[in-house]
Amino acid sequence: MKARTHRARRLRQVTRGVAGVAIVAAAVAAYAQEKPESILPPGFGEPAPAPSARPAATPRPAPAASGGAASVPAPLPVPAPTGLVQPLPGETPIPLASATPSPTPTVDPAVLAQYEMPLSARRSLDRVGPAGPHEGALAPDAFGEADGRYLERLMRSVAAPLPSRWLSILLRRTLVAQVDTPAAVDGADFAAERAWLLLRMGEAVGARAVVQSVDNDNYTPKLYQVALNTALATGDPSEMCPIADAALAATHERGWSLAQAMCAGLAGEPARAKALVTAARRRNVATGIDLQLAQKVVGAGPNGGQAVTIEWAGVDTLTAWRFGLAAATGVTIPDSLFATAGAQARYWYALSPSIPMADRLPAAEAAAGQGVLSSAALVDLYGALDAANETPAPIAASINDLRTAYIGADMPTRLTALRNLWGGTAGQPAYPRLVLTARAAARLPARTGIAEAPQLVASMLTAGLDRSAARWRAAVDEGSDAWAMIALADPDSGGRLSYRQLSAYAGSGDAALKQRLFFAGLAGLGRLSPDDIERAAAALDVRIGAETSWTRAIDRAAADNQPGTVALLAAIGMQTPHWRGVPPAMLYRIVSALRAVGLEGEARMIAAEALARV
């Protein structure tokens, strides 16, 4: 009983303490509500003192009764006017026109531009580009002290696409880099030349990124022209809209007239868009399918109100205008028209998001073989098709083989799946399929007696998996294609090959050309002794010491440590659609120059690619 009495007394004390704390907290909260602490400087925003009397004090509501229902609180009184908000007058005065109206103030365009684009947000033309070394691009000083006019002439002279996938990848990393603008050229014009070469390579996305690295008010007529083509190559007419008016005024090109109409339609102004289309038709800016495609883009905007059917009958040429607007509106382009355009159009097609994935899969494989798409990107596309509905049966079979190549029960099962993807055992596999299977090949254990070892090694090297390929060195025969590619690509090969080992390589297919290319790659990488280089050059008739204006230029760029210039000159040296047209002596110069400027990894991949594709 005493214990219960003590606990009850203690409970009442705790209850009083808690109640006391609650009362203090309520008082503090009420005080905070009545006088909130200002976070503004003293006097900021305080109103002028009101002339009227202070408002009357608000009486407290009557306390609730101790028992039964709570009493109704007294109504709050209406506060007296404070002078801050005056009652409306009985009659609203009507404003009268002034005898001398004030002129409309004008704003200096330069001042307005500072508000639209503050100085802190503007980008300099001294260094232009979307990617840095952390994104895999070259360093800002990639062109060193080279003259900009000379570099622009080199870019215009490159006949793209190139025969080498790895050189194409290196050239893309060069052109999209955030590089210092060379001397004697405008930064916007230099960006235009870079983007134009990227478009010719099929790199539509990279070209767009380079164009958009320049602020709109810094565009030049040359950059306006390239920007129009990048918008078409990416199938995105909306890219034209921020610059359409200024571009038309600067260039007077007909395409920008229709761009204004399309942009009006996309902005939800159908009446203005139709008026612009009518005016363009009256001036004969465009006719036939070119005008119809522009009208289809206008109709795709909000409240477009028109449906245009595109008929390709009678169209015998695929232009950038027709490609871009058809891709933007999801219009299927006949395969026969792609034959009238360069291979770049198929690579653009592979990157068009408005085209169904199954329709652009063949173009995506071609783009992967050229280096526009990576091996991982191509595998991702197959994975997306696997998750899609109504995938065509041939594609579904390839998806099943690709899955088996990765996670098959045993090595024979996975090898069979790889053979199916490569097109059986007859002949050399299509290079894009080697790109597709690169990482599946790298998952296989190295074993002797595998007839597909050359294809496995070549497949791994398409994705740069050089150390995975080097695991097969002890499993392949010396003198075979697989052994030769590993000898060129192995990053950990510290020694040199002997003349006997070089002579032991015969190679399959065109053995004589392969042996000469193998020698050129080894010599350029420094994996032969000087005496063996001289001896083999004479025996194989590879004139690596011959000098031309091109050899002097690439040697000078290498001596000046200009990797970007070396990449451009290497592309100039490969002005041929196929690897068979690349002279071994030229391959030697390219590999040697790349190695001299710190691009040994790319040099090794290019040398090994030569054996895989000849």
C-alpha cells in the first residue's frame, strides 16, 4: 500500500512537470507567432506608419466550462483599417488620354542580351568542344601550335567513312574534344569544320554536340549551314528553332524559310505556320516531296490539323533534307534510296530514335562495324528488342543465340551460338558481328585446339579487350592469325619478336599482304630490332623509308607532339574504302606516329585490325 501511494505521488509530480513544460512551450510558440524573427535586414520592406489609430485590443475568448460541452468561443472582431489597404472609392475614375503621351522606352539589344545570357554563362570561342579527357576525348592542346587554316584543309580532305574502325573512333575523340582554337581561324568556323567532318563520318550525335558548344550569338554563316545539316542528320527539326530567324537573315538559304514554318508549327502556332508554308510555296522555295515533308512536320505540332501522306514514287535521290524530315516524322525510307546516298546516311539512320528498333537494326550493325556504335551499345539494342513485343523471327533467333553465347551451359554450346551469329563456319565472319560478340568471346576460357580462335581474338579486339585476347597466346599456334594479332595487340609484351618469328607468319587468305601488314605493325610499334626491320623491309619490299609530303607532315606533327594533327593526317593516309587499299608502308607511318604522341593503345588496335579485316 505504501509503495502504491509513493508511485501515485511520484506520478502526480511527473505529470505536473510535463504540464509545466507544455505550458512553457505553448507560450514560446505563441510569442513566436506574434513576433516572428525577421530574416531580412533592418528596415527592409517595412511599411510607412499608418495615420489611423491603433487597432483595438482583441478580447480573450471566455474559458471553457469545467464540465460538459465546451462553450462556443466569442467571434473575432473585425480589425480596424490600418492604412495599408484603403477601401475602394464609390466610383472608379476613368483614365484620360494624355495630350503628349510618353514615348515607349527602348532597350539596348546589348543590355537585353546580358539578361538573356549573363556574362558568367557565356562560353568563349578560345576553347570549343563538348568533351574532355575524362570523357575519353583528347586534351585541349591536341593540335599544339598548328595553323588553323592548315587543319581546316586537312579536315575537308578526309574522305569519310574510313576503312579502319579504330581510326574512326580516334578521329571522333579528336573532333569532339574541347580543344583550344588554333591560330588564324574563328572558333565558330573551326567548330563548323569539325562538325562537318563528323557528319561525313556518320557521327551525327557528335556533330550536333560540337555545333551546340557555340553560343547562338557567336554563330557564323558557315556554322549556320552545318547546324542545319546536323539537325537533319539527327532527325530533330526543333534544333533549328532557336537560330532559324538569325540564320535566314545571315545566309538567305531556302531551308531556313521552311524551318521557320516548321518551328511555328512545333510551337503551337498553326495559323502562322500555314501562312509561312503558303508564302514558301508561292516563292517556289520547295516543291514536291520536300515541301510535303515540311508540311508533315508542321502537322505534327500541337493543333496541327493536317495529315500529309508521303509517297516516294518518282523520288530517285535521298538528300539530307528528305532523310531528316522523314526520320523526324517516322516515315519509312525505301532501302533503294539509301543506295543513292553515302554510307553516312545509314549510320544516321541507326541513331534515329523515331525509327522502330527492328527497322534500324541492320543500320545499327553497320554503324557498330564503323565505330559509330560501341559493342556494348549494339548488345543493348539487342536487349531492348528482346524486351519488345512482336520481334521478327530472324531477330529473335539472333537474340537467343546471343544469350546462349553469354550464358550457355558449356563451351561447345556457347561456341555453336557464336558460329550461328557469325554466319556458320564458311568464310570470314562479317565484322559487325565480331563487334557484337566481343564480350561473349571474352568470357570463354582459353583452350588449345579451338578452330575459331582467330575469330575469338579478333572479336575481343574490336572492343579493345586486349588483355582478354592475350590469355589465348599459349593456346594458339605460333604463326597463326590469332598469334599474330595477339603479338600486335598485347599491352604487356615487353620483348621483341625475332626475324624467324616474323617469317613464320603466313596468314590465311591473302598471305603475302598479311605478312607485309604484320611487319609494318610490328616495326611501327617498335617490336622488331632495327636490323630485323631493315632486313624484313628489303625482303618484303615495304619501303618504309620512302618520303613524301604526307610522310614529312605526319613525322613533323609527331615530333611536335600534336596527337590531333597526327589523327587527321592518319585519316588522310587511309583514303580508301577497304583495308586492302592501305599500303603497308603507310600503316607503318601511322602506327609509328600514333605511338610517338602517346596513343600506343590506338596504334596497337589499328595494327591488329588490319590482320582481322584483310
